[in-house]
Amino acid sequence: MIFLELREISKVIGDKVILHKINLEVGEGEIISIVGPPGSGKTTLLKIICGLVAPTSGKVYLEGEDITNLPPHERGFSMVFEVPPVYPDRTGYDNIAFPLRLKKLGEDEIRKRVLAVAELLGIRHVLHRKPSTYSGGEYQRVAIARALVTQPRLLLLDEPFKNLDAKIREAMVSWLKELHKKIGVTIIYATHDPLEGMSLGNKVMVLLNGVQKQLGSPLEILMKPADLDVDDFISIPALNVVKGRIEECSENGIGVTFSNLKLRIPKKISKCELGQELFIAFRPHDLIINAKEGVSVLRGRVININYAGRNQLVSLEMNGLVVRAVVSKDLKIGIGDAISFTLNPERVRLYDANSKKLLE
């Protein structure tokens, strides 16, 4: 049975379209990630689900019942914002207990719930401390504890780890996955970081400029983006995109040219038209340096090298184009070196130049 369903949700303010016909089905106990850059409509969508904002059109259903106009306090949902309002003058215990006191629960029940959720989240040691003494991770866990202590049916998280540094953010995402295994609450998680979203959610919605571009498993979105905009957004480091045209169609694949260079790609597409303009897209990890001689070997010159952990991000110039490759830091190369390279044919994606849709 579908737990939560959004049907054709749109939000328009004045002449600005914030969201356009969003559709989503969420099963009970799932984690759904909504990924998109700042301004894509993620927060507005979560607020519509929670009941804090009314949609211009469309419906929200909970277990088949229309709750579009149901007040927030009657939905049984909890939401944690990017900067959660943890009260600075209250201890961790009082912060977590606050929503239960609003419900006028007895102090014995409040204590039982606060201690249980603090134990679950590993923050009993901060219960008698005030937020000024917390680390970033402790601060966010207190905010999540306050959301969970009410025993919500749905937990909505709006970029809860955005302001943490990269290592702590990665640790917190892993922690949240483990927490979900223990409690099984349904979670909708919004983030600007596509890798974070895909590492957490069992389904991912890509939201760009208020438009639902794609909904699928992390693997589906990673391996088969719906269009060039999705591919470009989820690629870290930045996607390589060059414009070219089809010069050859055959049973063995297609031949494309770009910037006076020729490349053979051993894959077929259903509609292969000579002269068709297209975008050739490939991620930096899929460019292979020091390739053997062959028809698909290209040549370039190293113009920049950045180091990131175990890898080097190498920028190559060829015929006026610049492409980027991720290679091992053990590869001995330097600025100005002439390099031969090719592309992993299984990873090259072709997009129509007009629609930006994937050619299949």
C-alpha cells in the first residue's frame, strides 16, 4: 500500500513557478531523497507535505486519504530545517522535551521518551548541557531527537547537515542510515548534494527549477540520467560535455565528430541520422589516459592538475577544448605533458542537441 502520495503538486507565487506538477509515491519505511540545487523548490515541497504551505494545485494523500487541507499538527509529521531552532537557553533535555510539554504529557512519560530517544541517537551526554557546548553533529542530533520524540509517522529533513564540514557530514549521513535501520520511520530527505542523496535514499527525485526531472533508484539515475541537465547536476567532478554530430551509423556503432576530431562509439541508438547534432557527455572518471593506439584514441596536453585524496583531477586541452579526467595520484604526469586518451565506451552518453534527451 502507498503510504504517502503527491499528485500533480504545483506551487505558483505571482508569475513565478516554484513547483510544477510533482508526483511521488512513498512506501512506508522508505527513505526518499530529493536532490536539487538551491532554489529548485525542495524546501517548498517539504513544507507542502508537512502542511506549512498550501499547494496552488494538486493533492497530498496519506494512506489514500486526502490531507491537502489538514493542519500540520493533525498530520503526525515532523520536520527538521536546515538551521533547526534549538533553543540556546535550554539544555538538551529541555530542547528535546519541548514538543511533548506542548502536548501536555506527564513528566514521567516525557522523561521516558527523552531518555529513550537520546540513547538511540547517542546523545545522553549532552542532555544536561546547553547548545553552545555542542559540536555540529551533536547540535543536529538534538534537533533530530526533538523531531523523533513525538513518534512521527513521517520525518522530513531539509538539508540537516548542510552547514557541517565534509567529513562530519559524511559521518552523519552514515549515522542516519543506521538510525533508519533501527527505527524504520519513513524519511524524506532534501539535499543539494546529489552524491549525499543517492547514498542515502532507496529512491531519488531530481528536482531542477521546480520540475521533477527524474525519479528512480540511485543506480538508475547514475547510469541512465533522463537528460543532460540531470547528468550534469549529478556528476562530481563536473561533467565533460562536447557538441558534435553523427557522421556514421552502422550495426557496429556510430561515429561522431567534434572540434575536427573523430570518435567511434560501439553502441547503437534507435534513430541514428547522419548529420544529427548531439551532445557527447562523459564523466571525468570515464576518461582513460595513456590509451593504446586505435581509432578512438585522442590526444591532448595537460594544462592543470588538482589533487584530491588518492586521485588527481587532470585538465587536458585538445583542439581548443578542455576536458577533465580523474586518475590515480600514482600516475606520473606534469603540466605541459602530451597525453593520449580515450573514453570508456560503456560510459559515454549521447543527448539530442535540441531536447537534451538521452539518445537510446
